[in-house]
Amino acid sequence: MGKRYFCDYCDRSFQDNLHNRKKHLNGVQHLRAKRLWYDLFRDAAAILQEEQTKKPCRKFLQTGQCDFGSNCRFSHMTEQDLEKLSAQVQGEKRLKELQREGADIPPGTIEDWLDKRAQRLSAAQSNSALPEKPAPFQYPPGWPPVQELPPSLQAPPPGGWLVPPNLQWG
């Protein structure tokens, strides 16, 4: 079988020879996967600068989807996303300035974190629009279809399947 080459970016392997490796490393799928991997580690300021220079993607704004995905040359960020990213960049800048000035930034304690977490959870539960008990499953209107289904495919009646008393477990 010979040696095999495993590409960590693409999560696939193939027979290792000069031709196959060169073909894979120059392939579109490999280049996309490699770019996506490195994009995970990009600086927020660099992402913000790049996104601000792009025009908004019309297809993404209209439908919420774009055929090009991360390879689209237009921006898929909304105004709110850009504002959040800008706030994150400003926060990082302030933190770096404070560190340069030698300001003592006390590390948060676990108790502080637990208190904040408890407040967030209680606020989320009080503002939650979801019911506490999930709604039971209901078939959509018009189900089952007009055509008659075989008994094995029919939906159970609303009360469930009834077992005759003489067939019940004893």
C-alpha cells in the first residue's frame, strides 16, 4: 500500500508521492480549509479593518445565505456585528494601554465569576420566552395525508394505541 500522507487541514489522507501531494496542496479545497484554520486565530482589529473595507453582500442580506460562504468577497457582517467587533477592539486596546502604563489589573476571583454567572442565568430565566415544559409533539395540520397509509405507517391516535384488556400484560 505504501506511505500515506494525512492533511490536518482537510482531515483526509492519500497515497504519498510527489504528484499527489503537490496536487493536494495546490487544490482549492485544501487552500480553503487552510485559510479557515488560520482565520480562527486572526486578530479582531485585522478582521474589523478587512470587513469595513468590504461592501455588504446583497444575497446574504436578502436571504441570510450566500453560495460563496467564507470565500465571498463581500461582507456578511451586519451593522450590529461590526459594532460588537469594534467594541471588542476598543476593549482590547484599553487593556493593552493599561498594561503598558503598569496599572494593576486584579485578576477576577472565582467567586466574582460565579456571582456574575448566577446573575446572567437568573436574568436569562426571567426573560425567557420559552415555556418551562416543552410542548407535546403535534402533527402538522392535514396530517396524515388524504391518501390512506398502511397500518404500519399510520400515526397513532391522539390518546395513543389502546390495548384490548385480554391482551394486556398480566
